[in-house]
Amino acid sequence: MNLKTTYILFGVLAVALGGLVLAQLFRLGPRGPGSDFVFPELHSRKNPVDEKKIDSVRIEHADSAKGATYLFTRGDQRAWQIEEPKQFRAAQFEVNNLVQHVASAAREKVDLISNLKEYELDKPRIIVTLSRGDESWTLNIGKESQGTDPYVYVTSSIRPKEPIAVKKSAIQDVFKSLNEFRDLSLVAARESEIDNLELDAPGKKGAAALVKETGESWKFTQPAGYGAADYNGDGTPHLSTEKGFKITGVRDLLRAVVDTRVEKPADFVADNVSDTELKDNYGLDKSDPATLRIVVKSSKKNAEGDSTTSTETLLIGKKVPVENQEKKDEKKDEKKSDKKQEPPKLEYYYARLENQNNVVKVPAKGVESLLAVASDPDGLRDRDLAHFDRSKVDAIQIENAEGTIHLFRTDGSWKLWRDKTSTNAEDSAVRALLDTLDEKLDGRHRIDSFPSIKPEEAGMDKNARLAVVSIWVDGLKKEEKKEDKKEEKKEDKKEDKKDGKPELKDPNTPTARFTVGKQLKDRGLVYVLREIAGEKQPALLLVKDKQGIKEGLADRVTPGPLAYLDHKIPAYSASTGSTVKLLDLTRGTETFQLKSEKTGEIETWKFSAPKEMDQRPADSFAVRDILGLGRLIALRVAAERPTDKQLEGFGLKPPQFQATITAADKDGKEEKYSYSFGKETPDKSGIFMKSDRSDLVYVIPDAILTSLQAELQDKNLFAFDVDKVRGLKITGWKNVVAGGQTLDLERKSKNSWTAKSPQGLEVEPAITESFLHMLSNLRTTKFLTGAPKPEYGLDPAKNPGLLTIEIILDGNKPPLKLTIGGPNAADKAYYATTGAGKDQAVLVPEDTFKRVLEKPVYFTKAGQ
């Protein structure tokens, strides 16, 4: 067969297939929208029927054992309800699926005959009717085919005489039992809709009852005196069926109540049970359930915004008996005994709604968590010390052994008032006090327990208590602005000139009052008597106090007014156009003065005192650190108006250190700022400090001592431009070469060095250039005081190893000179002097000069 013949045959085959497809299409005729559906009119383009508008579903079973007829109706709230054979709440998802699957049932391409009896459609097994008002659509279900994915044969109200094949899996909901359509939940209310909750366990003195006040705010109505309940609990929300689940908050309690539900359809135990059976067999007597009574009151709003309330009572009865396990055959092969054991069977309780006689079973885990709350509701009490909007707190009063402290917040800032005068209060101290009282920040779950002892036993007597703290939220009177009037009375004028101290709306009724009593230091606890405005009885609490080294409640409420004085230190702050001219520093018996010299944008500092250091360069970094005194932050105030004796005790008279900054503004007006630094505090938390611009003595971190004790002299021994160096002259090595050696090296460029002396020495430019750059950045490791000592080895007559280095500069400038003396093994350095340093000795790093001192040939290739 050649290629041409092959192409012809393939063409004939393609034409034949195309003709077959066209013939089939013409035989079947055109398919309009919805023509594959059993109920095509439900899916028409012009007027489709919305499944959500179906308001009734009836399933009629020919087999009475299935329950005869199920009727589902949908009311005004669009929620499905089971009406027949009995009234039950319906599982919305299941009924919606039923409607969707029946309405969307599609015909399968199966050749069928028109004999209804052949498919048992003359007497259908099941009849399903969907209704919308007066309209209805009926599906008759007959025989089922064989196979793994069977068909069921149906007719519809549209074509009652035409059998149709439908996949059984497509309408599987039709074959479900009634219980599979029942709502598994027992309590209909959602968590957010519950307003009141009561749990009553048999044998207990009373019920645990809670009421929602607003939002997440709940309180106990029983037991009496329990007060607020904790909504969030002590951690992440749990599943109510979780193993070991413990309810610690109202949020988890509501979830556990709502989740007390039937697990599966098989757990619907019995319906229409007699009162006698309910009591005897299930422990579900209306007046005396065996385990627990849960009363849920809820409210919800309808679409029109009207609120409706309802009450549901859930009864928990006896525990469902565990089925008897069959005894294992003792004759079984022992080798099989190592098989994994069966997991323990789940435990359940019988339950029902009080207004229904239908018994179900619910998982034991959730029930027992609820029973624990009913038996001991103490664990649900609010462990927060107080609830208040700290952003609206505007008045605080603290009464302790130091006196009475009045703090008022006006114009957004806190003031400490004494008599008729006020001073700025330390905002961080007020925040820290509120942190110990307010649950929103550092005070989460502050209450340890609710003791039942008498207040006097907890140290609440006037002479025993530590402090009384009162706070007011929006408690200040607003100032009334008076219009100026010519006829204003003198008395009114006097009134306008009053001291301006804020006034409280109700001085005797704070938003909250806390009396802090006896401490239990070994347990880190303290007794607190809490009084909240609007609550009839005060509550005695045992509160978590100190945690580690962190300050606790007692630490915050016992200090006097000094703790609330503004900690901001009056300090020099550079302003636009201002300059610092002088820095005077006293360190014990030493006094230094440094003067600023500015050339363009470059600022340098030089000594002007003591006399022997006049004009020496100062370390600009060390000076800047000291000028940073303006950034000092006080830890606390140690004294307000100290006496001379107190100043002596603080080490401030005379001070250990004193720094004075002289600054000039843009107009040249000079102003001085002086800071004195004293001893370390007894608790070693910092050092005492005082500014000449305040009567206060502060405690500041001792890190400032590093700056105050730092070396002030510029540690750079030289300041020269390497490019302007023309040579190096190095003399010494008497301990290596008889009579010593002098190297006179000339620099023509960085890559060209020659030796003028000794003749013929081949200088290595890279090595010499590197040595020169090292000198340009050479810094001393230490300045030595006093005249050079003999052990420094700086006398040429006594130290043959002495080396003198001269740096020859361009422009006939005097050479820079460095003399390297003897070693200092302890500091790994050499003693040295410079021409600029006159007779002052310094230490220079050992590793910089060690190899140079060993031999003159260091600057040649042979010396490396």
C-alpha cells in the first residue's frame, strides 16, 4: 500500500465518522436548556425556580417501616423544620442538600421501555414532592438496578408515563432515615445570643448562674458575692470534647454548652418516652435530673430588628451503660496476645430538652467539664484585679506611711499636687502604678484566690495596711469658662484667681478603691480589699505581688511623692545656632578645662587647663560623650530639697565628679549647666546626681562613669597627611649594630623610596609605605602622668635599644618626632614620647614596633 492510498482511506474514514455524528444529532434533535434534567422547567432560562424558594418537601415511603411520611417545611425565618411524622428541629444543611439533589436530578442515557410496572413505578417505593406555594414537582422512585453504581428508575410529575434512569448516588439523600435529617444540636441558641446561663448539679447547695452585662462582660448572680466572671479564661480556646478540657472562662463555658450535642444520628435513643421511663431508665426526670440541669436564656433579632427571647433547659441524666466486653478465649495462642488492644469505648450521658420527651446520648467529656463548673464555679471567677478604661483615668489618690499623694491628669499630662501648687509628674511612674491594677497590660490574672477570712486578719486596719489607692475615671469637674462682665462682683474675681487645683465630681466615691494589706512574702502574695463603685460589697482578694526582681504591687503603692516627681533632668540641649564653648571637668583633685575651636564645619577640642596640658589636643569622642549629659535619664528621685548633711551622704558635697558646660546662643549669650555626680546608691542600682538647675537629687545609671573617667587627651599621636611626607629618619639599634645605625630614607613617591644613608641600601617601598601609614594612625594605649621614669628606658645614654623616628614633611616644616623606649610587659607595649608631648610619656602597642626594633634591615626585602 502506497502513501497516496493511505491518505485516501483516512479521508473516507473521517467523512464516515462525521456523517455518523450528524445523524445522531438529527435523531436526538436539538437540546434546549435543562433538557437533561428530570425537572427541566426548574432550570429554564426565562423563569428558573430558585431552590431557596422551595418551602416544603414531602417524602412518602411505601414501606411503613421507614416511617411512612417525612414532611419538611420552611417558615418565615427560612429555617427548615420537621413536621411529620413528629416535630423536630431539622439539620438545615441536610434538607438543603435534599432539595438541591432532587431539583438537579439528571436523566441518564439508558434505553427504557414504557412499561411502568417493569420498573415498579406503577406503585412507587418512594414519592418525593417539592413545593413552592401552590406549585409542586413530584418525583416517583421505583426499582433499583444492579451494579456498583446503580440507577434508580423514576417518573416525574412532568412526564408521569415516561420511565427515566437516574444515578442513585445523585439523589442519595432521598434514601436517608429520619434521624439523618434531625438537627444534632440540642441548644438552638448561638454562643453570642446567650444572655443568661444556669448550671445546677444535684447535691450542690445552689446553682452556678451568670448573666451577660455588655459584650464580653459577665457576672455571677449565684453564688452570691462571686462578682465578675472571666470571659477569656487562661489560654487558647479549646474544643469542648478535647481530652482533659477544663473550662476557665465564660467563652469556653458557652462553647461547651452549645457543643453539648448528638454526635451522630444513631445517638437519637428514643422518642416520646413516658415520664416514668425518663426518670427510671434514663435519669431524666424533669424536676430532678441525675447529673445536670442547664438553663439557657437567649435573645436574637429578626430581619426587622425586633428582639425575641427564649429559654431552653437541657437535662443531663444517667451515664449510658458501657456494653459488656466479651471475655477473651483463654485458649487463644499466647503469641497473639501482643496485638494492640482495642481503643477504650467512648462514654456518654443520656440527655433531653425539658420540653421534649426525646432521649439522646451526648459525649461524656463535655458533660463532665460542665459538671466541674457547676460543682465548683470558683474557677470561673474573674482573676483580673480591676476593669477600667485607663485612658480615661484622670485622678489618683494614694494614702500610705509617707502621706497622701494627689495625682491629676489635665490637658493630657499628669501633675503632682501638694497644697496649692503642682509639679510635673513622672508619667512612667503613673503608668507603672496603673499596670499593677489594670488587667489590660501587666496585670493579667493578678488574683490568686478569694480568701474567706475577715478583713482585719488580712491587715486592713488603718495601722496595719500598706496603702489605700483610689482611682477616678472621668472624675474631674470640667472648668466653666465665665464671660467677662463689667459688673462682675469682687467675690467672683477672687474665685477666678483661685489656685487652679482640679476638683473631683465625687471625692468620696472613686471608680475603684484598693486597700493593700498584709504581704505573704514567702508566697509572693498580698491581700487587697477591692471596692468598686456600684457594687454593694467589697471583695477581699489574695493578689500576686512580686515576681522575681520585678517590682510588685506593694512596691508601687508604698513610696512617697518623690516616686511621682518628674524624672526629667534639666539638661543642656543644643539649639539652632548655639555652640558649646567650654567643658570644665573635675575628677576628685584633678580639674580640666577644654575649649572648642571651630574651623568651618570642623570642630576640635584643646586643653586650656591644667597649665602643663595647655593647647594639647583633646579626644573629641570623649568630649562628645560627656556633652551627652543632656540625654541622661533618671531612674528615680532620691531627695527633693536635700540638706547639706544629706548631700554629704550622697557624695555630692563635695561631688566625686563635676561637669560644667558653657554654651553660647546664636547671639553670643553664654549660659552654664553644671552636673554633680556622687556615690553609688546603697542598693547599687545607680549613682546620685544633681543639676545646678534643680533642687532634686536623682539616681542615674552608673554607666555615665565610663564617660567621666575616660581619657580626655587625643590618643592620636600624630596628625599629618601621608602624601606630604618627604622622608623618614630612624636612629638607634645600638644594641644590634656597634655604634648604632641611622637610616635616612627619601620618599619620591609612594612607589619610590631610596636610602640617602647608608649608601646602597635597597629600600622596599611597600614595607616603608605601610610603616608610614601606621605612624599616621598611631594611637597611644595610655598616657602616663609625671616626668618619665628611668624604667621607661627613654634615656639614650642608658638604653642602647632606644629608637628615634623622625617624619620629614614637605615645605621645610619641623619634623615630627617619636622616641621608642623600653618595653612594658604587663601592658604589651613600649614606653614612648613625642615631640608634641614634650616630656610626657605614653604607651604604644608592642606589636607595632617589635620587629622594627630588632634590626635596621626591616625596611628591605632581606629583612622580611
